[in-house]
Amino acid sequence: MADIKLICFDLDGTILEKGTIITDNAQEILEEAILCGAKISTASGRSIIDQLQILENSNLGHSKGWPHALITDESSIYIFDGKNYNPLSEWNEMVNRVWRKNLTIVRRIILEDLERLREKGVSVQNPIASEEVERRNLIGLLFSNIEDALTYEKELSIRLSEEDMDGEVQCNRNWYFVQILPRMSGKGNTVFTLANYFGLKPEEVLVIGDSGNDLNMLDSDYGFYAATVSNAEPAVKRVVAKRGGYIASHKISRGVIEIVREVVLKERELIDTINYLDINEKNWLAWI
């Protein structure tokens, strides 16, 4: 495995405790990774406003100098300059143009399905305010149970393939929330774009997630190193195992701590040991 230079993690269900903070213990292990040369980024469906609030709750951001980037709404990238998180404008605007092009159709689909499902007695709601939909590049329905969400995800995928949108949108599921978003976005392609921005190879990127919407980065053709926590969905664990990735024995933040320790820090120790032996071998050969 290559030396990890970028760690991208989902928030809810992956590292956040109580839904609001990144714990001091998790921060400490990530700071060790930073000292070893890694950059840190979120890879979340949460908005930029939500993520900045989480950083404030956790005393991160400008107070500690990281995360080095934020991936928000599974589509937008913000780069930290030491004071502020600035949009990666060319990428963000390109994704938003595609979204606006298809927005009328996806709004209609969601509103029609919301009415249809409620008539059938399904407990469902549209949780994203209308004025936020265009800005956040996503829209979706939130279900009360996972079975209804799984069923609707399949139905929606078929419907999107039948609509006249040139294949420019996709759907995925984050536990109980089934959403539509641009096909060019999703966590996989957005992490890939961020890695390119930092000049990194895919194999130098560690991605950590727990739910269906993380599969795009965990089970992709990009070549990231995939890992997951013990509380992840069974399908996510199967994908990570198939990829030869790391499945933590602990859940949420303790799982992330375990992953970083085993995947990043031990690998760094091994590389340092090999380099040390290589240097000493060269010195010995030069001496004789």
C-alpha cells in the first residue's frame, strides 16, 4: 500500500459523536497523521453551514489549521487557506450548472413521489428546504424505516433512467435518506477531484464511510484505499472486504482512530524503517 497523503472521512455514523463533534481522541490521532504528512478532509452530504458549525463545536478549522479541505453536499469542495474555507470555484460551478439544467425535472419527480408514497401510507418527508435545493445540488426524501428507503432507492434509480436527462443525475441512499444528485458529483468523483487538486495519486488516499452513499468512494474504479467502521451497513462492510480494505472492530470515532492507527501510522512506521535500513545499507556498502 502506498504512503497515505490524504484522509477523507464521512461525518454522520463515521466520526461524529452525538452528531455534533469530532472528539479530542479522534483529533489527536488525525494530528499524528498530519505530522506524518497527511492532509485531512471531510467527505459528507452535510452542507457547508453544518460543517462549519461542527468545526466550531470541535474547536477545529482556523483554531488548529485543519481540516485542510471540506467536501460538502457530496459535490462541492472548499479549500482551507489558514483562515477561511474557500470554494474550489471551477469545480463547484461546473457541478452546479449540470444540476440547474436538470432541476425542474428532479423537483417534479420528488414532489410526485412524495404525494404518491404518502397516499400509500408511507411515512416520508422532503427535509431540504426548497430554497436550498439549487445551492446544495441535491434533493431527496427521508423515510421513517430502512425498508421503505431501500425500496424507493431501487424505484427511483429505474425512474431516473427513464427520464430525459441524458444520464446526468443519479440517486443514492444515506441510511433513511434517498437523494438525487448530479452524476458527475458523488463522493467518489469529488474525492478524486480533491486528490488531483493536491497532486496526489488515488492510492495515496484513504476514504472512510459507513452507508450506501459512501459506496461511490469505497467501491469505485478510482483506486482509493477503503475502510469502514464496525457500525457500518453490511453492504458497506462487504464492499470494503472485497476491496481488501480495513474494517474496524470499533464503531464511529473509535473505529476511525483504529483505522488511522493501523492503516496510516503503522504504514508510515514501516516506510520509515525501510528507509532507515536502506540508508544504513548504503552507508555500510560505501564504508566497505
